[in-house]
Amino acid sequence: MGVVQMFVWGLSAVPAVRDLDVLTDDQRAVLRCLARGHADHEIARVLGMGQQRVADEVAEILGRLELPDRVAAVVFAHEAGMLHLPFPR
């Protein structure tokens, strides 16, 4: 996949450089769920935590990884290899 195609898909052209070690285990679990497209209330139910805690964890994830928003967090999770989904054809 070329650089232009990566930008079309919304992926950055460079590999993620931030280390996942800055996140707690709970934050990594929340990020995986977020990357799978789950809303906060769904993440809360799946992980057995309150919805406000999920929102707090998402905010903390964005801060620790210096990401602007949830969409950037999803892209980061995919680029970091947290989950593997096929590209649409």
C-alpha cells in the first residue's frame, strides 16, 4: 500500500512511535474496544466498569499518547498492531 493510499484510508504514513507501555492494562483494554468501534456504554458493559470510568480512561489515553481525539486513538491502535482487521476491497 502506497503513502497516498494510506492517507486515503486515514492512516498515517509512518509507524506509531509512541510506546504502549505508557498505558495501564485497563487503558489498553479500553483502547482495544474503542478500536473495534464500541461506544463508551458498550465498553463499560464488556469490561465491567462504569461508563464514566470508561470516559475518564479514554481521556487519559488521549493525554498519555498525545492524540487529539478518539479517531486518532483508533488509528493509533491499528497501527500499533493492537488488532488486525482486513482492509475493505
